[in-house]
Amino acid sequence: MDGKLGIFDSLRKKYLILTPEEWVRQHMINLLINHMEYPKGLVALEKGLIYNKLQKRTDLVVWNNEGHPYLLVECKAPGIKLTQKTMEQACLYHQKVKSKYLVISNGMKHLSLEWSEDTNKFLQINSFPDPPK
């Protein structure tokens, strides 16, 4: 890794350079799989999507047992504040993914949201969503 600090990604099964954003992503993976008991096989990293003809990548997507997007996680570096701009970026990804839940985290603060079909808006919730059923 050319003298840079690395971390082993258990989902991709390879070593990665430990950037601040990767630090947050790896902690989110650990939280979801090892502490909240999300099934490891339902968690996908950096899935590509096209938005306004631009190639974008989601940080984490958790699928439910029927193969539908359940949770979209957008990770930011710890020094990045969770602002309206951050929220808007995550919502753009949600428009393509259409998950039931959205979590935005910089590793220090987390924002958990649930999509309401009735109002066509996100509602803030007080905790991370339970694992998919």
C-alpha cells in the first residue's frame, strides 16, 4: 500500500487504503453485521448508479430477503458536517435506489430516516433500522 495505512475489508475480502471516509464505512459495516446482526450476504458496497448521466457510487446498500433495497448508507469523513447539501446528495442516490431507510453518517453523528410512502418524504427516526426480515 505504498506506506499508507490499510484496512482489511471483510466484504470485498481485500486490503484498502484507510481514508477517513473508508474508516467510517468500515465502522458502519462492523456495526450493522457484528452488532446489529444484519445478514452479511445482504450488504453490498459501492454499487454503481447513473445520475444525470454521471456515474455515481453508493457507499452501502442493504437488501431485504426479497432482493429489494432496504437501507442506503451514505458515509462521509469525520471532518465533514452533515449539512443540507449532504442530505440532498444522499436523497439523489435514494431516488435511484428507493430504499425504505436512509442513514447518513460521518462516524461521529448519524442521521436515520425512514421513507414514508404516504407523504413521499423522509421522516427522521431515533435509531438505526432493525435488520431486514
